[in-house]
Amino acid sequence: MVGNGWCTGLLLIVLALTSVACPMSTTLPAAKPLDPRAPPPTDEQLTAAVRERLDQIWVLERRFIGIHTRNRIVHLDGWVETVYERQLIEEVARTTPGVAGVTSDLRITRV
């Protein structure tokens, strides 16, 4: 009986930590579609579009993420707290209309 209670307690702790570290309810903010008649966005416009989408995600509040774009390739750098945050940021950049590719130097501060 003692072992069973211990396992249940450990399971509850793991579930609590997982739900805090990986808030799966976060959805990607909607991206503004490109007008096919308009010229392609400039690198500065792509950087601004990625930044605007990242600013809408509450999980990423108070994070400094460097965003630089060259030839439609977005480069990300900075520090995040979890693998989930890194994946989320990369996905936001990757799914922004007009972005041809993403390179990432995002580093995780904790494991």
C-alpha cells in the first residue's frame, strides 16, 4: 500500500510539471495571407510579421528573441525556457506567409 501511494504522488507531480512546461492549448496566431497581386514582402516586412505573431502568444511574454531576415530566410536567436517554446517560435516563423526558410540558434535555459 505504501508503494502505491508513493507512485500516485509521483505521477501527480509529473503531470503537474508537464502541464506547466507544455501548455498544449497554445495555438498559433493567425497569419495574414499574402495578396498574390502584391509584390513579395521585403525582409523587413517578414521580420515584422514574425515579431507581430510572436507578440500574440502569452507563453512567450517577456522573452527577447532576435529575429533577422535575409533573402526571405528568417534567423532566430535568443534564450527560451523549454523545448516547447523553441518549437513554438520556430513553427510561428516557418508558417508566416512569405518565409522561405528558418534557421534557429535558440538556446534553452533549463532542461
